Amino acid sequence: MSWITIKEIFANPASLLETELEVRGWIRTQRLSKNFAFIELNDGSCFKNLQVVYDETLANFSEATKFPLGSALKVAGKLLASPAAGQPFELKAQAIEAIGLSSLEYPLQKKRHSFEYLRTIPHLRPRTNTFMAVFRVRSLLAYAIHKFFHEKGFVYVHTPIITGSDCEGAGQMFRVTTLDLQNPPLNEQKKIDFNQDFFGKETNLTVSGQLNVEGFCLAFNRVYTFGPTFRAENSNTQRHASEFWMIEPEIAFADLNDNMRLAEDMMKYVIRFVLEQAPQEMEFFNRFIDTRLLQRLQLVLDSEFEHISYSQAVEILEKSGTSFNFPVMWGNDLQTEHERYLTEHVFKKPVFVTDYPKAIKAFYMRLNDDKRTVAAMDLLVPEVGEIIGGSQREERHDVLRSRIAEMGLKESDYQWYLNLRKFGGAPHAGFGLGFERAVMYLSGMENIRDVIPFPRTPKSAEF
RNA sequence: UCCUCAGUAGCUCAAUCGGUAGAGCGGAUGGCUGUUAACCAUUAGGUUGGGGGUUCAAGUCCCUCCUGAGGAGCCA
């Protein structure tokens, strides 16, 4: 006999009433009486559980009442309208077979656990309501992002995970090596001789695919990356992980305004998609995780994002009369508290801040005509802060060269990158979206460790 | 990396001024014919994160290490 998913049952219960069917899933919870019992069964196909009811007419009634939480079951029975409140229908079991029994040491109990505790059992936490919702939304969001870009004619590019350039950005990188760390080969200067390493040079895990993808942008016009990214920063916050995923679109013949339009369209598209595809999960988040979630997301869908320049932002903050822990001064980067003040108190909606001082931004961002700012943009959203950072790229060969020199970088490291400007360069722009931050934004989850299946953070790479 | 807080039963927590370590949930056993975090009764369960110190006496005070969380910086 083939079995049916609980999702299929919920999709069309009326046509299945009074029919015999079989389901396979795991016991979420069980409630016992003397002569009958209820099992909440979840098979992973959907957020909801199916209530299974059985009584002493079941051949293995007394064994079944002792099945521990978490056990995997095969249940055959008839779908009936439920006489009690709480669920419209239930499966009256005629046979319950244990496919794999759990045990009394099963760490998940039928009560609320702290997220901290659940982080110690990441292999089991997807069996809880919250994490089943989180990881289904994570999956849907990934799909929504691919769908958005493909509908717009973007080409998905896999940029390398192992990189030979250590010049991608300021971030600390993870070394990739096969050298014997106890006894590394040394060169004549008594330094480690990376010529003998696997790739014949120093290699690291990527901190960004952007520079690589620019080459594909200047061939395919509209491209994006979506892949793992690694930062060896010793950051211990709710928003940082050592391994995370990043989306980096890059568009040619485009300026900063095109870039921001793309970012806004993308955010609205993926929010709408997830709201439509995971209504039960989103309802759950709104009820138990963040009661303002749906309201906030709806606001994003309904509003035009605000646009202000960095200089305007500084002016607004200076005139706000609010005393910040960090002083606001033109030339300093905006602090988290400044960003959140702008998006939460001043505008109360997503806001793009553009045209930052060149000294605080990367070398590849396009120099504005005022010679002191660059065509950069950050998207700030209420409750989270910065969620996207991007820029128009410097397409002028001579300006890029002088910017590389100005920032104290080695031009020889960027020869191939400069070549892109030499061989048919074109104005282009792009941005980076932290995938996990987007999952957090859409779910209301406050800690990045709770939106990654097996999170990697400083001092923690278990499982 | 810096600052702050925390670590007590399987889980969530309590323990007043330094004076006999407790409760709820979970488990076990029994009861209950429609439960919804089911309910009722009984019961087992502890080297109080590790190490050192002060004291007649330390979960409680001091030192140190480990782990976790929050904030900051950095960023996505």
C-alpha cells in the first residue's frame, strides 16, 4: 500500500473523509487515556500535525501507548471528521506499526525548550515547530531568490569557494592548505614556503564572489551568485556566522539607481513569495516569535523605499537632538544605532542610504563627481538594520588604478580585474544580500545561529 | 577582541544575611471513554560547569579556566 502525505490530506480533506489511507511520520506528542489515545503525527510534508486516534481494539494498543516521542510510525486507518474541537479531522488507526522506535533519552519533550538548548542538538531541532518553520522558510526563500532572478533573465554563476587572491576585502580569511602544520616547509627567508602547498600558492576560502562575478557580468549582462561565504572574523553577535550564504547580483549598463530598483524589487518579490507559499509558518512566527512580523512585512510590500544620501543622513542625525553613544560626524561610518534610528524612527520603513565618503568604502566603488564620495548604497530595514550593501562599480580604468594605489593595495594583484575595464568595460553595479539575514528578517528569528542548520561561529563547529 | 550577565535534576527555573539543595515539566507506576502543553495520585532522580582559595560551615564570597548569552566593534 502506498502512503499519503499529511500535506495532501490537509489540501483536500473532504474528498478523503471516510476513506482508508496510510501515513508515515514521527510522534510529536501522545496523550493517553485508559482505553484510547491520541498521537500527534508529523511527517515533514507540512507544518501541521495529523491527529491519530486509536483505542483498545488496536492489536498492539498497550505497546503503542508506550511508543516514546520521536518514534517513526506507519499508521493505517480511516480519515474521520473529528468529534472534538481543535482539529477538523483525524485518522482513526486500524494498524500502527513502529518503523523505528525512539527512546526515553529523546531530548525533545512536549514543552517549550530554549533556543540555546536546541542549539546543542541541531540534528534534532528541525523536529520542533519553530525550526521546522525556519528551515522550510529558508528553503522557500532560496527558491524565491532563484526564481526572481531567472524570471528577470539573470544567469546564475558559481564563483570559486577556494580563492587564490587575498585581496577580496578587509575580512579575515580561512586558510586552505595541505601543508603539515607541525612541520611546514620553509623557504630561504625561513618563511613558510607556499610554493610547496597544494595550489603552489596561498589559498583561502572566499569572502565574496563579487570580483569574480564582475567578469561574468561583462559577458552575460545580468548575473548573480548564491553560495557559501566564509569569514574568520572573531565576531560574537546575533548577526554573524563564520560560514553563511550570500547573494550577489551584478548588472551591466546600469547605475546605482538601477541597482537600488533591483534590490527593492527583489525584496518585495521574495517576501510576497514566502508569504504566499508558507502561510502556516509565517502565521506561527507572527504568533510565537514576533507579533509585529506580518505587519512589518506588509509595510515593506506597500511602501516605496526611502532614498537619502549619507550626507543627508548625517544632517538628520545631527539635528535629531538624540544623544547617541557614538557621535555623528561626516566622514565616520554610520553606527548600528544610527542606522536603526533612521529606519525605525525617522522613516519607519526601509531606506537606502547612498553616496558614502570614499575613505570608508571599498576601492571598487565608483567615485562620484564630488571626488569625496562613492556611489555606494546600504539598505536599512527596521528591526534588523543593514541587510544589503552594494555599489556602482568603478568602470574607468585610470580612476580604478588610482583608487587601488590610494587604498594602499598592490596593483599586480588586480591586473585581471583592471583588464575588465580595459577590454570593453561598461558601467555596472551590484549588491550583496546576506541570505541568513534575509531569513531572519522574514521569520522574526533574532539569532543567526537559529536560521542555519548547523551553524559555525567562533569556537563552535560541532556536528 | 572588549564590556556585562549567566552556568543548580533529562528540560525550564527557585533557594532571603554564608547555615539541612526545592518546584514544575519530562521519566517510572497506578487511575481516568475525546484529549489538545490533557488531567489526578504515588515515586525515582543532584560531586550545584572544572580547578584552587577564604570559613566552624560555600550553590551563595574571592581567584582562575571552560562554556553559553546579550551588547560593542567588524560586516552580510
